[in-house]
Amino acid sequence: MATDVPQHEKRKTARVGLTGGIASGKSTVADFFADLGVPVIDTDVIARDVVAKNRPALAEIAAAFGRALLARDGTLNRSMMREIVFADDKKRRQLEAILHPRIRDEAWRQVSESTSPYVIVVVPLLFQSPMKKEMDRILVVDCSVETQMRRLLMRDGETEEQARRMIAAQASREERLSLSDDIIVNEGSVEETRDRVSELHKCYLKMFA
């Protein structure tokens, strides 16, 4: 991916898109960058805010998928929503059409307020997202499908069938790696991953100074 940005399009703060498959360790890597003082904008966090109770996006979801998706307290039943969209590509795309423009706008708003040399923008589905074209650098957290499966079964208590559906619904490992400018292989120790983040942080500070 080209990192040169035309002069008239240069931004004060560079955007490093952080992506990876489910259970690859994106949150761990993002936390390590945050520990180094780098602002982290997580689109999953934004997504939760976007569908908070009484927000327009939640009303639109209820209209599109039925009010059965709302819990008794009026919040989104995330578990039910996840089961629906990971089992039906059409419904997943329908949900994305509701959420993604709102998430993208809020992410770029937060970037515009930063004065740091660069920010980390966590986008799990970056391969499928138009946001990838607006990144200055793309960092992929990589691990094997076997590792993803093991982590999903242990961490989230998913069934093997649901875990496989969740992995299959995302871009393949090869597709994600095809986007990458930088890679963190998150199969080793926590210390190894932290050291790799520190190394990249130094590179990014020089690159985006």
C-alpha cells in the first residue's frame, strides 16, 4: 500500500488501520499501543455507542430485523443479532449498511481532533470496508485459524459450529495479509507481541514525524 499522500491531502495526524481476524489479538495489540501513549480509536467501541438505547441506529435495526432483537430494557440483544448476521450474509450486509457509515463518520471525527503524529484505528473488517482506502498504513495482527478457533472456544465459550461461522464470515487470512504494510504474528508470548508493538511505534514516529 502506498504511504505517500499528495500534499493537498496531507493530514495532521496519520491513520494506522489495525485489523485482524476474530480472536487474533487486536485488542491486546491496541492496548500496547495505548500504553505507549498512542490514541486508539476502536470501531467496535464506536459501534456499541451507535446502537445504544434510544439511538437512531437501534431504531433502524429494530425496524429492519424486528423488535424481538431488543432486550426487555430496550437495548440490543447482541447475542441474537450475532447469531442472525453470521448465519445469513444478506442480513449481515443489511446490518453493515445501517452501521458502517455512522461508525466511519465518528471514527474520522475522532481522528480530526487528535494532535498526535499518528493514531491507531481498529477496524476488524477492514478488508471489506471502504475505510481501508483512507488509511496511511495498515497493520495486520495475524494468527492461524487453529489459534482463532481455540481462543474463541476458550475465551467466548462459542460452540465449534458458531466459531467456524464467525471466522468464515470474515475475510480470509490471505486476504487480510494482502492488505498489510506491517504484520504482528500473535502466536508467541505476550512479551514478544509487546516488543513488536514497541518496534513498530518507533518506526511510525519516524515515518509520521
